[in-house]
Amino acid sequence: MSSEAPAPSEAVEGPHAPGSWLNPAAHARRLRGAAILAPFLALFIVLSLTSSSFPTRANLLNILDQQSATLIIAAAGTLVLIAGGIDLSVGAVYGFSAVVSAHFALHSSAGVAIFLGIGAGLLIGIANGLIVTVFRINSLIATLGMAFIINGCSNLVTNGNLLVLFDKTGFGELARTDFLTVKTSIWLMIVVVLAFGVLLATTAAGRYMYAAGGNAEAARLAGVQVGRIRVLTFALSGAAAGLAGVIDTSRVLSAQASPDDTTLAFTVLAGIVVGGTSIAGGEGAVWRTVVGVLFIALIGNGYLLLGYDPLYEQITMGALLLLAVGLDALSRRRGYGT
């Protein structure tokens, strides 16, 4: 009997193959992946009927503008989660890249500031990946520890001050310019999210991410460089968080070190998980994450437009996250039993 594992590209054929519609486990995974669409559409319809301000073009574009940074970070975070990791440093990286870009925007050109802001995020992402893979530290602990370090570095850059860029109009053009009556921040978000979606869904690297998160040991036996794939996902996550920080700094023309940036990491994680990406890895899609993030954004927008107590918004988000993780765990148990 041969001890060699099948190559990642090999597939089991037949009506009950893993990807077949007649395979119960595969069918359950597809249904769970598309399940976020139903509540999203229902909420959209309800808000449209209960608030005349909600379905307006101005409000919908405002939601996309405000969620641009979150969507960019969440799209990259989806890759990390699918590959079997988790990145809790994205909020801190976002804040650090924001203050780095603002600092250099005050002392150099807009192009240099943008490059260094994104570059800082990329370097931190690579460091995260190496720490997790080389030293075999749990990614949750490694990135959480990195978040504290980065927050401290952000304070060192700003010395506790607000960096104001109101006279740096060139830097503001990155996110504040209108193209076809839509803010460039939204266009940048669309391009980046589509790029991550294509990477995950159509490339060999994307297939290896699923393999690394689904069964790392089997993937290694099949020839997948699991460590390199995970470093790649963390690098992309760091670069995405850096870009998001630069975009938001350009949008508001100011930046400040803030411990609240850590909250962004959990908001991003909530959007990814609510969108149907498995917390255990090996399963998910960027488009699901987009729907999950926008679903949470619609809840916040609805609370605001309808005048509900915003304190209940946090309760709603927590309940949604628990429900999403619970359904994922339940469906996995059923899948293993088929």
C-alpha cells in the first residue's frame, strides 16, 4: 500500500465526492455559506420600509464609505482565518499605519506617507506570520501580544498628540476625491476586496489556504508549504490593515493613537464569522465576509435612523456572533457524522 497522500489538485469522483451537490456534508456547507443572504436581504427590506432615509443613495454610499476600512481588513482577515490562523492585531496595525502616514504627511510628500503607512502594516504582518510559523506560537496569543506592542509604538510616534492634516490636501485626495460621483475610498475598497476574492477563489494559493486551514498535516503531506501560506495570509492582513489606516487618515485628515483601535479587530472578526467563515478554518469566502460586515453595518445604521437606544446595538452584535459560531459548530458536528 502506498503511503503517499493525494496531491491537492486531485479530487474524489462520484456522486458523493466532497464537492458534489449529492454529498450531504457539501450540501450543508453550501447552505450555511449562503445563509447570511436571507437575514441581510430581510433586514434591508425592513429598514427600507420603516425609514425613508435608509434606501437613499446618499445613505447607502455613506455606509460604504464608513465601512471601507473594515471591509478591506475583513477581506484579508478572511484569508487568515481560512488558513487556520487569527489576527487580532489588525486594529493596532490600522492605528499605527494611520499615525505613521500622518507623521510623514506632515514632513514629506503624500506619496511617501502613503507608501510608508502601508509598508508599516506589511512589515508587521510578515512579523506576525513568522512568529506564528517559526516559533509555533498560537496566532491568537501572538497577534494579541503584537497589538499591545504596536499600540505602544503608536503613542511613541504621536507623543499623545492629535496629528492634524487639514492643510495637506494632496494626502486627502487618496480617499476624499469623487470619481463618477463616488468617493475614491469606496473604489479602493471595491478593488482590494475583489482582488482578495479572486486570489482566494481562483488561484493555487487560495486552494492551499483552504487546505492549510482544513487539515494542516494532510496539506503538508500533499506538498503544501503550510508555513509559507500562513505567512502570506498574515502579510496580506497587515498590508490591508495598513491601507485601511491610511485611507481613513486621508478621509478625516487627522490621526491619533487610541486604545479603541483594538475594538476594530473584534468588529472585523464578528463580520467574518457572521458572514459564514468557519472560526476553525478551512471554510469561508470573501463575498460572505462582505455581506457579514454590511449586515452588521445595517444594524448600526438602523438603530441610528430609527432612534433606538444604541446600547442594544452591542447586545445585538454579541448575540449574532454567538449564534454564528454556534451554528458553525453544530453544522460541523453534523458534517462529521455524515
